[in-house]
Amino acid sequence: MTEEPSDFANDAPLLQAWARFQAESSTPFTIPGHHRRAGQLSDELGRLLQGDVPLFGGLADIKRADGALAAAERLGARLWGADWCRYSTGGSTHANQVVALAVGRPGDTVLVSRAAHRSTLSGLVLAGLRPVWLPAELDERFGIPTGVSVATVEQALTENPGAVALFCVEPGYLGTLSDLPAIIALAQQRDVPVVVDQAWGAHFGFHPAYPPHALALGADAMVLSAHKTLPAYSQASVIAASTRRLDVDRLDRAFEASATTSPAGVVHASTDAARALLASPLAHELLDRLAHVTGQARQRLQVEVPGLRTPTPEDFAPGRYDPAKLVLQLDGCGIDGNELERALIDAGMPVELADRDTVVPIVTMLDDDVTVSALVDRVVDAAAHLSRTPRPRTVFASWAQGIPEAALTPREAFFARHETVDAGRAIGRVSAELVAPYPPGVPVLVPGEVISEETLSLLRAAADGGTRIAYAADPSMATVQVVA
Ligand SMILES: Cc1ncc(COP(=O)(O)O)c(C=O)c1O
């Protein structure tokens, strides 16, 4: 390391403010109500709440806290080359809702990648936007989505000349990216702002082995989950935007309308620290190590677990795959991913995603050769003991069907009267709910879409394969909520 690992922390004013508050022994008469004395009630509760420092009255005096946060966000704007940058304690869920509330008016059309996370969906409901869905391309070699094609975007722009924004998700859950430079250029030729949900790519843009971040590629706004891949507190998220095509006042109003008025200073301080880390030379070293250890893990796994496949950045065009992504495809080696997940949990190594065919451990800048080698050792060891039945790969339910016909907008369906019916009676009815198998958390059914037999059987097959049918009121899919 060329500098002391902690040097970057000195350049994180909110982290320093958090440390000052922790060091002093004030007796606050402000919220939060634990008043730094919860240890009197229980050791565990005391430890739990020890680090909790509010923004207002914690990181700064109540009357100065807005200014302290704004100063920290200006550093974020500088780092990511944005005109407008806000830190959210509501995760990228809040951030995606903010951008949806900022781009148009109720009834406006937006072009949305079908890989959109449910938070974008809820943003469409809140803002009353009408989505035109853009299907993802499938990579036949790996059976994984590779983003939205340039031709799909071009056609959608031509067919929807009134569209007020284009929403992309880059990278997707499995590390692939669309050809963003071409897509952004196409949209902006027509003055359509491009919003990129880069929740999984907060580490992009600071090392040549990784794709540039979306703003660097010319996007109008990007959403980053600092907590997903950077050393930040859960829920820490960033929205960074250019105000060439987006209205700064609307962005501010959208943010304030949906944000908490009591943000956790500890979350903001961690975002600030993650920003300072990315700005420091240490980030380059850590990102170097991350790409290296992940690459080594891929090589070892492919050799030591015959039949196991892991897509590599070299399998894709430059800038189209996150080199930090480690996706284990198990169909060829015949291990059941749910069993492998169980073995890893038992070894104290829970992973982010597992279904029968796919396991995805999240490897970050905080991992090194020791942690990643231990993970690979464990996978190799488990593979030697687990039963194996090689099988054809099944594509995630989210990608296996065409996009269902929409009878209502998501907002109309959200507010419509609904009833719960047996699945058999739901065919031909309009879904009142969002159904998104997890992984990858991408909707198979959006409120307002017509339910088909194909969709229901895909969902049931996914559930049978160990996939969690997320967000459905009845995850077994025996019943479905439909518009009355
Ligand atoms: C693509 C994408 N966007 C947004 C989100 C929401 O992020 P958060 O959990 O920070 O609210 C997720 C969560 O997994 C996601 O995968």
C-alpha cells in the first residue's frame, strides 16, 4: 500500500464529525430517544445503539447539519462529475423513486429496461408514469441477460417520440452491462434523459479494469448503492445527476418529498467515507486486488470443480462485464445451488444469491486472497461431497417469457380494488401485484399486466427450484391478487 490505509478517512468530513461526536460525552436532549444511554437498560441494546449518531444534532448542530451534509455532497458531486448529488439513507430504493418523481408528469411515457428493480416500479407508481418495457437480450452461452440492445432502444425511441426518459439497469444482477455509450448517444440525440440504476456498480469508474461509471459515459442521472459494493452502512445510497436535461428544483423536491427527516448520520458518514476512499489512491490498489482475486477464483473454480462455469470479463466486449462479479453456474457440474448455499452458510460464508443453477457470492474491495481462497476451498470441498446431476440450464423465470400485455398502468392497478383468487382462476385476469422471483428480483408480473398460464407455470417452476417468489402476497403462487 502506498499510503497509510486510513489516510482517506481524514478527507471524509462527516466521518470525522461522527468520530468527534463519539469521543465527546454529551447528554443530548434531542432525538433519537436512546440518548446514548440505552446500555443502562441492556448491554446488547447499548452496544447496538452505540454507533447511532443522527445527522441533526449529531454530525452537526441541528441548525448547521443541512449545511454539513450539503458540503459533503458537493465532494460527491466533484468525485462523480455531477451537477447535483444527494446522499440517501433510504437505499437505492429511495434513490430510484426520486429519479422517477423527477423526470416527468403523471401520464407521461418512459422507456424502462425490464431488468428494473421493484424500486423503479414503485417509482413509476408514485409518479404515475406509463412504462414501455424494453426486454433484455439473453447471452446464449451462459443463459444470462446482457442488458438492453441498441436496436431495442432505437425502436422504442422511434415508436414513442413523446417518451420523457429512458431507465436502464447497469450492471444487471449477474454483472453484465448494455452497450451504454451507444444507448446514451441514441437517447440524447432525441433529448431524452437517461437514468441508470447503477446500484451494483458503485465501485465503477476508478480503475481501468472496471467499466466507467454511468455519468462518465454521459448519462443524465445514476443511482449507486454505496452499501452494496463499497464499505458503507446498509441503506447508504447516492444519486448523482447532470442538470442539462433534468430540472434541479424538481430533483430536490422529489428527494425531499420522499426522504426521511431524521437521517442516520452514521449512514451519511459511511457514504462520505466511501466517497473519500474512492477519491484516494488506496481505491486503485483495492480495486486492483479485487479484480485479481476474483479472476483467480474463477480460474480455480473452473479447474477444480469440473463442469462449473463462471463467466469472465473476457467473455464480453470491453466495458460490458463487472470484473468483480463471481457467478457460479452449476448446471454443468450438476451440484444443486441450494445445497451448496447451505454448505457455505454452515461454514459461516452466506452468499447473496443462490438457486438451483446459480450461486453468486459478492466479493468486494474488502476481500483479499485469504477470504476469497477460503471461499473457493469451501466450494471445492462441498462440491466433492454433494451429489451431482448434470442438467440443462434453466433460464431465470424473469427472462424466460415475453413481456405480458398491460391492461392498466402500474399506478392504475396499484390503486384499483383487488381480490385474491386461486391461481387457476387468475388466468386472463389483471395482476394487482408485483411478482419478482429472487434471484434476480426482476419482475415477471407487474401490476396492471394480464396473467397468462405461461407466466404462472414459470413462477411455479421457479418456486419448485428453490427460488423465492418475492413480493407476491402468496409466495407459493397458489393464489394471486388480481384487479377486481
Ligand atoms: C438493480 C437494483 N436497484 C435498486 C436496488 C435497491 O437497492 P437498496 O437495497 O439499496 O434499496 C436493488 C437491490 O437489490 C437492485 O438490485
